[in-house]
Amino acid sequence: MSAVRRLRLIDSSDNAPTEGGAIRVAIATQDLKTLDAHFGSARHFAIYEVRTSGWTLIETISFDDVSDQQGVHNKEGKEGDDRIASKVEALEGVHLMFCLAIGGPSAARVVRAKIHPIKVPAAQPIEAVLERTRAMLDGTPPPWLRKVLAEAGAGPAKPSFVDDE
């Protein structure tokens, strides 16, 4: 049976979300420093809460049973579908998930779990991904991100207008 380990950081201060709210972002990583993994082969997911003012690491999730970077699954142990289900379940509450690649069936399961998968073309430092996300939140988010923010309860789904009277 595959082990899933969680390290959750608890902030004892009473920090309320900043204006514009916060979203949870998962980063597929092998080393907890770099976005450098495919969804199925990620040994870890670093979970951050991202706000317009910055980000905070809130949790890391680690997996023992992963596929290789080409998506080939181990023949022993759980089948690939079970590995994917455990990853999707572990990411519950995440709004955006960044990875190098994700297969069609896995992407469909992630989307059904209300997680927006984002593929990046090359490995890069996690801080660079978080800064781009923070900047999008701080500026005018693209329509797909406005929808994610609305579903997360962190902002309106579309601009609101004041009725002229």
C-alpha cells in the first residue's frame, strides 16, 4: 500500500485574508525547491496560500508510489488509477496545480475535483511560479483565474457594476 505523508504548518496568528482573498496553489516537485515534476511522477506537492501581498507555505504532501517522468507506472503495488485518485484526494482544497505535464485522464480527474491544472514548459524555481501567480492576483486576473477566484470565494466571478439611478 502506498504511503501519503503530510506536513502541515499551523500559523497561530490571526491573519485574515488580504483584500482580494487568497488561493491555494499546489506545485509538483521532486526537491521542494523547483517546479520540476509531472503530475504522476511528483514525489511531493508543496501547497502555498497565495495572496496579493505574498505567499505562505502551508503544507507539503509526499508520495511513495509514483510513476516515472514518462508516465510509466510501476507494475507492482497499486495500479495507476489508484495512485492518481490518492493524489487528487490529497490535493482537496487546492485551487491551482502547477506541473510540467499531466495526462488527459489525470487532468480530467483533477478538473472534476475543482482544481485548475496548469502545465509549464520547463522546470523553474517555485518562487518564480508563486511570484507570477501573486502578480496576476494583484493586477487584472485573466478570465480563467477570475473564475477560480470566484469558486474559491476569494473574488467576484466577473466585474460588478453599480446601477445608475
